[in-house]
Amino acid sequence: MSHRVTWVEADLTSWEPGRRFGLVTTNYAHPAMPQLAFYERISEWVAPGGTLLIIGHLYRPAPTGHGHHPPAEATATLADITRSLDSAAWSIKNAEEITRTLLGPGGRAIPLHDVVVQATRHP
């Protein structure tokens, strides 16, 4: 089965694969380019009939007002991502925002927000 998987270690902001893949996935990537542009870039690598799976951080202002706000280009909303996937080329199979809770120092609950999009490129 390993002959069907290709592992590549590369800077995905500049790497050109030279082919398309049946599955392209990104999980919590922090590229050196705007997040939405990164998702658009890697979506080009999906073969017809293939799947794009995006799992990423969805930054929201913290209710505590601690002052940490990532730059706008470091996140992409569910609407941004799904809007960037042209319905003439893509079928969106799953698109959701998820909130999960992590325990922080002193057992304090910290909500983390994620965006998950699974789309299939039309053959």
C-alpha cells in the first residue's frame, strides 16, 4: 500500500508539484503567506475527482481582552474558504466551524475555534 502514498517535505508557498493528487490536506498550517491564498494555492494541486481537506485555526477575538490578535491574513473564515471554491469546479462535502475546549494553566477552559472544509474537485 505504501506505493500509493508520496511524502514530500517542501516549502508549500513556493513548491510546484508538477502533477495533481487524489488527496491534498492541510492541518493547522501557518504559511508565510495569507492563509486564504495558501488554501487557494494548494487547491490547484487536487486532481479531478480528488479531495481537498482543510483543517485550520479560526481566530476570534478573545473575550478576556488579552490583546493577542493575529493579523487578518493569518486566518480564513468558513465563508472565505467556501466562497473561494468555485461551484463549477468543486462540490463541498463538509464545511463547518468547530469549537473545542483545551484545559489551560490552573485548569482554565480555553475555547479553540477551527474550520473544517472537505471538497471534491469535479471530474
